[in-house]
Amino acid sequence: MASEVDLRHLRRCVALATEALESGDEPFGSILVSGDGRVLAEDRNRVASGDRTRHPEFELARWAAANLTPDERRAATVFTSGEHCPMCAAAHGWAGLGRIVYASSSEQLAGWLAEMGVPEPPVRTLPIRDIAPGLVVEGPVPGLAEQVRDLHRRFYTKPSPENVDLG
């Protein structure tokens, strides 16, 4: 069960996901928190640039590898609006980061996208533990998961130019 501190960090992740959505990007947001509770870095999805690897979890793993000692990385927690994709889970594991706490699961996301008729992604959606089995992983978090679902619904059901009534 998520603590009040965990919930505060997850709410920030949902806010970052909302920022991503409002910038025309897929709604994902993540923060990296030190073992003593300091927010070290945060990011949101930036794949609309054309680089599909610009996931916030991947960026935080790279930042941590460049800026933290191995002990600091092990003590850190990544909070995220959505469970890591396989690429991000591998980056997290290779960087030696600690705990992951997510608001919504990859299983939930796959179900939501299927309900909306979104084509499957080119990379299979898998749980983090299938990629990096030794990681401590917590989530999803009821209430916040529903907020994340709404962000994805908004992203995938936004009006296309041909559906806009110009009056």
C-alpha cells in the first residue's frame, strides 16, 4: 500500500503526465527520489519529437547513471504515472536503481488501449518483473490509475482535424 509520501510523488507524476498531454505528447510522467526523500530529477514523455525512446523513466535512468553513485542509485525510488515499458525496465535494471512505484500498470494500459481500438505497440507490453525480476515494484494505485486512464482516453480520442467543426 502506498504511503502518503508515495502518493504525493505519484500525484506529481500524474501532473507531469498531464503536462505531456497538454504539449501534444503521450501522457507519462516520472520522478527520481533519493533514499533520503529529495526529488533529484523529473521528466515527462517527449516522444512526439519523433524519438520514441524519449520516455521519462529511460531519461531518469540515464541521468542517475551519470550523476549518482551505485549506492545512491540503489537507495533511490522511481515514481511514475505508468509501469515501465520493457525498454525502461531494462534501463532501470542496468542502471542499478532501487524501488519503482507506479500509478497504473502495463496490464491496465494494454486493456485501456484495446478498449479504445488503439493498435498494439511495436514492443510487447510486459510487467517490469518479467524484464528485471529482482526489482522492488509497487502498484497500481486505485484512484490515481483512473486519472491516468482518463489522460490516455483524452490523448487517443482527441479530435482529428477532419472531425473539427469549424462552424
